[in-house]
Amino acid sequence: MYARFPAVLVDSILLALVILPATWAIAAIGLDPVLPFGLLTWVALAALLVGLGFAVSGIPGEILHPIGLAGGVVGVFYLVARALPDVPPDTSLGERLGRVAGEIIAWFTIVLGGGQATNNLLFLLLLALISWVIGYFGAWSVFRMGSAWWPVTASFVAQALVLATFPNLYGYMVPQLIASMVLIARTNLEARRRWWEAVGLREVSGLAGRAFRVSLAAALGLVVLAWLAPTVLAARALSESLGHAAQPWEAVQEEFNRFFGGLQARNEGARSGFSRAMTLHGSFHLSDTPVLQISAPRPEYWRAVVYDQYTGHGWLSSDPIDQRILPPGLDILRPQDLARSEMVQQVTVLAPRGNYLVGADQPVQFDRPVRAQAYADVPGTSVDLVAALSIEPLRNGSRYSVVSDVSVASVDELRAAGQSYPPEVRQRYLPLPPIPERVHQLALQITSSAQTPYDKAEALEAFLRSMPYTLDLPPPPSDRDAVDYFLFTARTGYCDYFASAMAVMARSIGLPARVVSGYATGERQEDGSYLVRDANSHSWTEVYFPPYGWIPFEPSGSWPRFERGPGAAAAATPTPIPTLQVPPGVGQSQSQSTPTPTPTPTAAGGEAVSPSSPSTPQPPDLHPYLPLLYLVAFLALVIAILWYLWVRGLRGLPPSAVAYAKMLRLAGWLGFGIYSHETPDEYGEALARALPDVQSSVRRITAAYARYRFGPPVEERGEGVLRLWRFVRNALLRRIGRLHR
């Protein structure tokens, strides 16, 4: 514990600059346009102040830590409840807390049911609790334990996770790095001071100031060196160190996307990336960073991953997936589809975005070992590739080639395809969760004049292409079907929404469909290759036509339609878009579900009785007293914890042992603990010298305990020794904060 106020003040400021930049960076990402993620900074700052106060109090951590953690939980819930968006200002705290509890219950219901959670409130709560833990224990570590390594390590881990995805936020690490080095130097110097005092050495005059200046200069030099280095170097190292090639990390990432699917950064430095889960959420903006350069004979879309299961909030690549390791050049992924043409592409990685390999249409062969994820969807040896992941890590400059089977089926061939779908295709690509009926009715009206499955797919595509495209829209409410929200409420969106809407409507009328994510074509270069950027990240729809397999459709009006037939490719210029609208009377007056009217109670004679009628007794309104009730409950919890810690292990002991144990326990909590090498008599004598006004009582309690512990069994009378304990207890409580060994 520090003895000088200026040292405490300086180190408090340094500790704040170590911990708070991570919360600033998270707030700058814009994970949710509605929830107040800036609240994390205030939570961390409050935790620092509480941890500092507890650390300098001298009270043992066994007492303070339960109070600090319980208080942090209560405080976080209170702050989040007070900051809830879309809540009328006059809403009581009890109602706000009830909403928070309801959102948490709904989140657990969705996640445990295997669905995708899109409400980010629980994520905000978790981050706030983590901020409290780091801030509280960081202050305790610095000001009680004399070590800065815990807050520095925890804060840099949090910051590294942010920078691995948003490298343009590295500026937030500058004050963190400088403050960390200076704080470590100061805590090390303080530890040396205590050692010098213990061995009787005298500190050199001005040493503290020189140490501060040297550590600050070293920190500034390190920051300048890092600034002059390539700015993406640290981010690339962080990204690779997270193990994108490791299957366990991918599983964690997929589960995270399912748990917190509503998160979407609005920061301009956001990067593209793929996993086996895609959530329909709110606004986002990707960077213009080049990620791939692809040499191919013609422009195509570059597929990364396929989704087959719609959850109401997004898409999953559902299990079971056949996972197999494919050596280079092995050709066992080729589908048994007609009208396919082989195309070779050479891909150069400019900025790794995971280990997903991309390829046009249906990739069938790679020149490097891959972990293939596939469905056995049709009879025979054919499989349907979901995704291919490189076994070797993808880094800047990595190159690989991929052979794809690209469809060259003509429009006439697709119109004549029919509906003889294999059973495996029906089982996987037709099911839907419960969706609003108006989505199905809209699909029926759009395709009412279409004669063939292909014409129906084109009609759905044309209708969706008439809707405006935007990257800025609020996320769907957690209780709404995302496609229904897109079609009837938002009526605008980006590619994920367009692709999802076409796939869902197609399935609702019996067309097997799925969503595919990857990259759009990119910019054609002078050498004929295509430069693909983060901002080219894209999703589209595929519909199954036997025996031609999966055929791509582009329902987003901002991109050109796919051409059909030999030499087919993504068109170089946009196709005119028909100006279709939602058919009249569809959806505008329908809600997702029609609630059953609740009958109004009536009194005699048929007169309606108001809920607040004097004839109906009303329960008392407790809302004004809820803060007091919560405070009482919190204090009761703290008292119960302290009581348990006080009485544990004392049951069944004789009075002398109880009195000695209580004396030892209370003195230890107040900073006068027993050393491991001390006997009871030695400890009792040391405590008696520290409490001169009750020396006799301390020695008599110690002697009584020694007789019980080491002497022959005797019957004890407890009144005397317990009365002595009360004298010692009062003396100890008078010395709170001033009792030190």
C-alpha cells in the first residue's frame, strides 16, 4: 500500500490510461447503433475507484472481494437498466430491470434452442462485468499487491482482440502502451523501496524522478518505433496468432456468431470474414482493403461458404457435415451435374481473412491440402461442398489455384428442368422454421403467373431487385422474423437480406434454395486479373434445378444479373430492373401474429369496468420504493456473506477455542495476521503488544486456548473467556486502519 498521496494519484491516472483505452476502442467500433457501449468506460472507471478505496483501506480481501463483486453486478445491472434505449423517460427502474431480465431469458431460450440470438443486451452486460472485474482487481493488484502485471496483461489481451479485427484502431494502444511501461516501472520501484527499507538501505535522492523520466522516454521510443513500422504488421500478427487455421477456434467463432449474432461494426476499418453462421443484423461498413487478387478467364462471383438452415434471424451451415482432408489435386468433389464447364483460377492472398478458400460456382479441386466440409446431397459419389479451408495458414502473399465446375446451362434448359428433386435435396433445402404467413402469400402473388420453377425464381429475383439497397438500417427486433422485417417494415437492406428473402420465399413455394457468401467479382486490372476488396464481400442465392445442380441468382439490384448459357459470367453492365412493388393488400395490414382480443370485464347492466375503477381494489404501487428495496436486498446479501465468513468452522468448539479463533480471525482481517512459523503464544504476545489497553485479556485468551489445545481435557466455563473476547473485539475495532504487523 502506498504511503504518499501524490504517488497514489499518479499511479491512479496511469492505471486508468492502461485500462480505459480498450473500452474506448470498443465504443468506437459501434457494435450496436442503439445500445450504449460507451457505458463500459464509466463502469471501468467506477471499478478503479472502488478497487483503489478498498486497496488502501487495509481490510483483508476475503471481506472486500465478495462486496466488490456483488456491488459490481448490482451497479452494472442498474446502469444498463437506466441506459436502456427506446424506453419512455418516465419508466420506473423496476420496469427497466424487468425488461433486462426478460431480454436475458429470451436470449437463453433462443440459444439453448439452437437458434441465433440477435439481441446484444446480454453482450453489453458481459462486457460491462468484465470491465468491472479488470478495473477492480487491477486497482487492487497495483495498490494492495504492488504489481501492475494483472491490469496490463488483461487490458492488452482485450485490446489485442479488438485490433485483430479492427487494425485501424491501433491509435488507442498508444496511451495504453506508454502508461503500461511507466506504471510497471513505478510499481517495481515501489517494491524495491520496501525491500531497501527492510534491509536498512537508504534511497538515493531523486531516484523516483529519474526512474519516471527514463521509463517515459523508453515508452515514447517504443511507440515511435512501432509507429514507423508498417501499420498492418501488428494486426496481421495478431490475426494469425488467433489461429484461424485451427478447427477449435473456428468452432468457437461459429458459436460466438450464434450467441451474439446481432453484433455488427459500423467502424470503417471492419473486415470481411466467413464462418458457418450468418446473422441478419443492422448497419455495417467494410473497409476498402484489398484482400485477394484472382486471375480467371472471365468474371465470376467467388464463393466461400454455403448456408442451408434458416433460423428466423439468419443462416447456419447445419450438421451433419462430412469433414474430410483432401490432398492436393484430388478430384472427388465434382458434382454429377449436366451443362458444366471447368474453369481454373489463380488466387493471391493480399490480406488473410481466415483460412476459407474461395472459388467460382462449385470448386472441385485445389492445389494445396484442404479440409473440405460437404453434404452428401445426391445419390452416388457426388457431394455438395459447403466450404474448403486451407490446412496451411493463409498469409500475405499466399497463392493457391482452384478448379471450379461452372454452370453453362441455358435459360431454355433450366426452364425444362422440372421438379424431380433428389430426396436429400428436399430434406435439406426446403424446410423452414415457422415464418409469418404473409411472407408465403407474397411469394405466391409474385410468382402467380410463372409457369416453371425457373420462371418463379426469376420473378422473385426481379421483385427483390426493385427494392432499394442500403448498408444503413436498424437491426430487426429480436422477436421479429428477419425476412418479414425486411420485406414489410424496413423495405430496404443489403445483400444478406436480399439473398435471404429470395431463398425463404423460394422455399415457401417449393423451390430448393440456399444462401451463398463470398465476394463479388472485384475490379478488373490491366493484366486481366480481378482485385477483390473487403467491401466486395457479398451474399447471393442459389436455386436447385435437376439435373443441372445449383444455379446462382442475384436478387440485389446494385449488382448485375448472372448471364446464362455457354460463356456465362456475371454481366459487365447492370440489367434494367423492373419497377415492381408489393402487391396491393399484401402485408400492409397484417401483423406477424394476430393477438386474441382480451374481453373487457363488465359490471351489472353491461357497463364496462375500468381497471382503475374504485370498485376494484388495486395493489399498492411499490415502484417508488424499488431502489430502497434493492439496496436492502444488497445489504442483506453482504451481511449474509460476512456472517458466513465469520462463523464458519466455529460450530462445536469450546469457548476458549471460539474466543481465540475469533480474535485471530478479526485481527487477521484488520491486517494483523499470524505468520506460518508462529505458535499461539508467540502470536498472542505480538498482538498483546499491539493492543496495550487489553494486553491482559489477549494473554488470558491465548493461555486458555493453549490449555485446550495442548493440555489434558478439562471442562470449561465459557462466561469468563467470552467476556475477555468482547474486550479484545472492541479494542480491535477501535484500531481499524491502524493495526499493522
